[in-house]
Amino acid sequence: MNMDLAGKGKPWIAMQAMLPALLFNIILNFIFIPKYGANGAALSSTISYAVAGLLFLWFYSIAVKIPIKEILVYKRADFDPIKSVILKLMKK
């Protein structure tokens, strides 16, 4: 999604998702690290990356005007390139 937006001249959209996630990570680090140490740091990073991913998906959906469900749900045509490669390999 990031490369798609960068190719469309909208690389700043990634920053819109990452900045809130960074702030969220900092807050969670203050909460979790004193109590859980390295595990707390890992937990806060995992949570903030999940938040960043969800925010980025949301911002991407808005930027390209495609509903989130359409982005996430597979279609039969999505597998056509894989199918063609497998068929080519089987012919050899």
C-alpha cells in the first residue's frame, strides 16, 4: 500500500498513520517497560505497529476510494498470476 501511494505522489499518508502510532508507542513504553522490562517494550511495539497498520489501511482506503472490505477480501482473479506460473512450471 505504501509503494502504491508513493507511486501516486502521496507518500505523506504513511506519516499520518505512523505519527500517532509513534506517540502511542512512547506512552505505552512508559506504562509497560517499568513493570515488564523488555517484554513490555515488545508488547508496546507490537500494539503500536498494529495501530499503525490499521490506521494506514484506513487512510489508504480513503485515498484510493476503495472500501476496506474490498481491499481485504480475496477474489478469484487475485490468484490468476500464481495459477499461470504453476501451469507454466507443470508444462516443463
